[in-house]
Amino acid sequence: MRLIFVRHTQTDFNKAKLYSGQLDVPLDPEGVRQAQALGVVLRQECFTHAYCSDLMRTEQTARIVLWPRTIEVARNSLLREVDVGLAAGLTRGQVMETYGNPVMDTRHPDFDFSLLGGESKKGARLRYVRFILGLTALSCKPMTGSILIVCHGTALRILFQPIGLELHPQGGYTAVEFEELFKLL
């Protein structure tokens, strides 16, 4: 079973370098174009299942990438972006200026937004691992196709970095066999 992880494509928040966290923001026109281009790249992929977070930017990306296929896209809150709490809608600079705590930066090795009503790096990674472990029921069935999983950049980075997988930019994807990923976790 092959997993195709896609980072949702561009939003106005990404363009402005704002933390979007779990705010429900849509794709911007460039994000729609990026998703369409990725759909062309993945047009030969035989998807049997598709998952995304319950935030509209991932669902929009998934539906555009899958078009014209008629696969149901299952929304799952475990695939949400890192919850940055009160930092949502702010730039890194604004967060540092307002709160002055270096761990309130998603690039900090041990970031933690729990003081702002958000979550820690460890908490977000555990959510993603729980989602992947939930796919084990599918992996027990003989499958020849692929599973599309559309989620978020920071969350994918903290899932991938410890196991040596590369995070591609918006509009890119990472393919991995489920058994290989399961061994790495």
C-alpha cells in the first residue's frame, strides 16, 4: 500500500507568512493552480482512498488533485495543522514581539504553543502517528492502489524529520510504502 502525502497548496496566510494553525482558511488562486498542476503529475496514480484534515484548504487541495476521479475524501481531525493557539493569524515576528518566548516558533526544535492555548510539537506528532496507525486495518487487505493524504506543512515536517523523509514545498508530494513508514515510526 503506497501512501502519497501532499502538503496543501498555497493560501493567503501562507503568502503573507502568517501562522494559520487551525484557522479554516481557503486556498488562494495560486493554491488552486498548484493543486491543478499536482493533479496532472499524479494523474496516473491509482488512488483507492483519500484523506485530508477537516480544514477546507486540505479538502480543496484533495478534491482538485483527484479530479476527475470520484473518490470520497474522508476528513479527519487528526490530520489538522499544529494548533498555535493565540499565535494564529500572526507572523513569527509578531509572536516574538508579543510573547517573547523562543519556543513559540514552529522552527524551534521543541516548539510548544500550549501557553497560548495551542499544542506542543510532541502532541501534534502523536496525532499524526495515531492517524497512520489507524490505517493498519487497510494495510491488512491486499491493495494495489495508493492512498492520498492531504495535510499541513508544519505537521508533516515534524512527522517526517525524525524518520528521514523529505517534506516537499506546497504543491509537492512524498510517496512512501505503508510498511516502510510503519517500521520507521
